[in-house]
Amino acid sequence: QIIETCFWVVGKDTERVPFIFNDLQNEFYYRRSKRDDILKAGQIGYSTMILAILTVKFLLVPRTWGVSLSYEAEATTRLFSKIEFWLEPKNLHPILQPFLKLSTDRIGTKINERMESRLYVGTAGARAFGRGDTIHYAHMSETSRWKDAGRIATGIIRAVPLPDKPIDTWIVGETTADGIGNYHHTEWVREIEGQSRFKPYFA
């Protein structure tokens, strides 16, 4: 309700339109768990929806850290630009404006000083995560294309408290297929066989 009431997206004709979930986004939203993995076709809008959810957490949930990682710099820029768009004063709904006091640290993490929350968007491998970090919401985009995907994903997963802890956490991966035998394919098979904490979605 917050996203569909308060968030905008740029439409096909470059006009600003309300962010209304499509059928596939709605289906995933209501079926999602604490650990999700989406194997998708392109241009469905899953990454945009996930980024919007992380932005809501950044705006409204105190003392939390969200992280979104993509596979290469150009894709990272696209993800980052979506968040920048939503947080611009002209695009931020008046209902949400009192919750945001925005700053940025030296490594590009956005900080909401009012909520003491953080949101980082980067390229997989550009920054190490793991021991000593506590991430609450992690978005792993196009993991089938990550270099050294196993090591990077393991660091992220270890930095997010287990879902049985009394704290709200979420890890979600979304990717198109890119070969057999890579990290994502191996993990996808484990998920299908029920040998993983992650819940597989095929879209």
C-alpha cells in the first residue's frame, strides 16, 4: 500500500506514473518468504519492486541496513538511479518526507539520519561483506552473472541474521538463467530439492 500510494515510476512514454504492481509482482509479493530466489525472464519488474521494498525499509524501519548488489557497474547505476529518483524531494510523497533526513558516507552508502538506517547499492565484489557486518535486507541481482559468486553470496548470507531470530530480515535473489554448473544453477537445484533455506520462484 505504501509503494502503490507513495511511489512513482517512469512509464514507457517517459511520464511519471504511480507504481502499481503488475500481476507477477503481486503474486511474488504475497508469496515471498524470508529467503527467496527468483529465476525470471527479463523486463518483469522484480528488481524495481525489490528496490522499492528496501527503500520503504530505509525510510520507515529504524537502525536497519539494506544492501543491493548487481553484477556490473552499468546495471548497478540503473539500480541506484531508481532509489535516487524515489528519494528526490519532488518525488517523495509528503507522507514520507518527515521520516527522511538524507546524507551519504564516504563509500556511497545512503544514510537516513532520522531513522539511523542505511542503504547501499553496489557491484558484487566491490565491497566485502561478512564477519562483523549486520545486514537486514539484501538484494542480490543477476547472481548467475556474478564473478566469484559463491564467495560473495556467502559473505552476504552470513551477514544477515538467520530468519528464526527475533528480527525482521530478508534475502532475495533475482536472476535470468546464464549457463549450467555455475553458483546460481547449483543453488537453484538445491532449492528445488528442498536442501536450502531459500524458496525458489520461477517466473
